[in-house]
Amino acid sequence: MKKTMLTLLIACCFLSCNEVIDEVEVPPYTTFPNPFVDQLGIYFDTNRYPNSAVSISILDGSEDELIMLETVTSSPLTLDVSKYDEGMYFIEVAIDGTTFNSTVLKAK
């Protein structure tokens, strides 16, 4: 009886430890390098999103839109960001109405 209870207890612990708690969606794009200095690259898989509406925004901490690209058709993109101050910037990429966000750091 003790062996059966122990087996049942171990099985319950094992099963409860393998539950999916949350799923984290990975943004479908990559920024490089991060941190960056004068140029920022953004890569997304155009084969994965053919004929998709893609827009990219770069915002500063006050949420002022610094760069807005409404129709992106090629990848990778290289953006000249040399005129902006060092600090943290927010990348917002919208693909067919779904918005993804990430942060990048501008260094000296």
C-alpha cells in the first residue's frame, strides 16, 4: 500500500511540474547590434510574412515617434540614428495588425 501511495504521489508531482504556465511570444524580428552607435539594423523574415503589412516605429522615452516606416517590404533594414542622443529607445513593429515591442540601447 505504501509503495502504491508513493508512486501516486511521485506521479502527481511529476505531472504538475510539466504544466504550461504561460506562453511567451517571441517577436518575429531581430535588432542588431544592441547596443548600437550610429546605425541600427532590423531584420524580419519576409518569407514568413509575404504580402504582410509591416510598419516600424522608433520611439524615445517620452514616446515621441522619431522614425516611422509605414510600409516595409525588404529586410534587413539599416537605419541611420546617429543624430539621436544615447539612451534607451523603443522599437514597435506591427505585422498585419499585431504589434510587437522591444528595447534597444544607443551607446556613445
